Amino acid sequence: MAAHLASGSVPTPADDTTRAPLRTVASSARGHRDRVHMAVEHAVFVVAPVVVTIFVLATIWAHDGHGEDFNLQYWVTGWRVDHGLSPYAGLHQSLGGGLDFPYPAFTALCFAPFALIPRVLSSDLFTALCIAAPLLSLRLLSVRDWRLYGFVLLLAPVVAGWQTSNLTLPLVLGVAALWRLRDRPLATAVLVATLISLKLFLWPLALWLVVSRRWRATVYVVAIGAVVTPVSWVAIGGLPQVHRFLHVISSETHAFSHSNYSVSATLIQLGLGQGVAAVMAVIVSLALVAACIVVGRRRDERVLLVLIVALVLCASPIVWSHYFALLLVPLAVIRPRLGPIWIVLLVLWACPLGFPTLAESAVAAVTVCGVITALLVAARRLDRAAIAVPSSAAFASAPARALLRVGVR
């Protein structure tokens, strides 16, 4: 219209008649592109995860590899506890084959009810829990990007976790619940005590309580642990079982010292001696502990979460590929929408469950370190923005506006 007025002419109905079909065609093209885009997204993030899950399930069922950890460790341990036997066989051939139970007494008691159900049904139920755990974790962390719910089922650590029916994915769900309920001292304490009692490598969660100054929750954890731990050990046989458990842990660490993704195992593959590699792993862990203390004083919650997950992975003497699923929690908190940092995790398909080569260990180390670094940078920005919000809100308050008006006058 402006162009017509500038030129001294007036638009005619014929001009509108000519442009109307063009607008219709453009609108139709946009609608077609949107439909194609939506169809591709549903194919990638709905159909593909379902197909992959069904295919893996069918494959492992056909080769009788379904729920290996549950069938050979958890259910058997539960059965032994139900029949008054030690959950720790302590046989070297069992340790070498990964068939013993390297978990504390509380975990053994938790699997006792599963052994009251036939093994096949019990295994299927636990596998279903493992598949649902990452999806429930995203829900607890208020992730609204529907694509991520399908995408996580395509990640190698998640598939490895439910394929073996390992305890890792339920632990991921517990860590997600912990973040969701972190401002409730009693609920936080119950979750921390439960998670550490289930698997000791989550001990950095106790450090998280201390450095973030959650004193009430810390006191509750100590009180709960002081009751649950001795009661659990007494329930399965007392002090002799503690000795057997320590023997199992020591033997398993030695048996798999160079065949996993831990810091020390990767350094051993690089040519360092076992003692030197262990010392280096301790140094890295202590550096992360120091970083957690510094960040805790600054109240950078998201940065601290990333460091705690990194410490869990670095301090553990044995790390299998499904342990990397713990990264889902800080990823969902800091990057709740699908983006490059999520897609990078697909590289972990190049890494088998365990017994990696040097090249596979290097791929895992570079990928995980890269994701953790990116998360630290993003988390720092979010924490700074969160600190800046209260000061901006203060200037928007009525008294502040009144002061500004007086100052202007």
C-alpha cells in the first residue's frame, strides 16, 4: 500500500486477487514442511526407540542373555537370603565371571522379595523397571521436550543398563528424585541413605549434603545409616558376612582392574603400573572433592551436581558403560531440551559394556569428559543467572521504584 501511495497509484481488487493464490501456495508449502518435519520427528523419537527396544529384547531373549545381572546375581542372592545362606559365595571362578554379589547387605535384603517370585517373571518385572527408570527420571526433572523421552532409549548406556537388568538405571531414578526433593531434609536424607546403602560408589552424595550445607539432612542420614547398616548386616549373618563382602569387593576390583572404563583402568591401558594408576585416580578424585567444596561455598547448585556425578564416575574403581547413564540427571537439569550435548552421547555406541580396548576407553573418556565440561560451562551460566534474578526483582519492587522516583526528582 505504501509503495502504491508513493507511486501515486491505488491498489486495485485485481492486485489482491493475484496475490491471494500466492499466499495460499506459500501457506500450503509451510504446512507441508511442518507435516514432513513432524513425521520425521515421530519416526526418529517414537518409532525408532520402540523398534530398537523390541529388537534388542528379541535378540537377547533368543540368545538367553536377558537380564544377566539380575538372573545371575540379584535373584540368586535374594534366594540365598530367603533360605538363610550367605549372599557372598566368595568363589574365585564366580568373581572372575562376574557372578558374585559385590553389594552391601542392604541390597541383598532388597532383592529377597524378588526371589519369592519365579525367576523369569521377576526378571521381566525388573527389566521393565529398568526401561521405565530413565523415562521416569526425565519426568521427575520436569523435562517437557517429548523428543528426549524417546532419545534416551536410543543411548548405549541406557540400553546396556536394561539389557543386563543392572541396578544402575533404578539408581539414576533415585538420583533424579533426590534432585527433585533436595529442599526437603527428611526425604533427601532417606534417598541419600538408601542410594549409598544400595551401591557404595554413590558415597559422593553424602559429600554433596555437607558441601551444600544441608545440615539437617546430613544429621538425618547419619542417624538412618547408624540404624540401617548394622541391622542389615545382622539380618544376613553379622560380622562374618562383612569380611566376606570385603573379600568380594577386593577380589572383583583386582579381577577387573584393567578391563573397565574407570580412570585407573584407562591409565593401566596407557601403560602405567597398577599402583601408579591407582594413585593418579585418587589424585583426580581429591581434586574433584576440592572443587566440590569450593563450588559448594558459592552455592552453585547445578555446577555442584555435575561435579558430584563426575566424582562418582572418577572415584569408582570399576566403571561399566551403563554407569554413564548417571549423566542423564545433570543433562536433564541443565539442558532439558534436545541439543548437541545430548546427541554427542550417541558416540558411546562405539564402547562395549565392558572389557574395552584402549581405543574404546579413549572414546569413552573423551566423550564423557567433553559432556561434563560442556555441562559445567552451561551450569555456571545458569547459576549466575539465578543469582542475578533476585537483585533484578528487588529493583522491580514497589519500594525500589519509589526510591528511584525520589532519586529522579
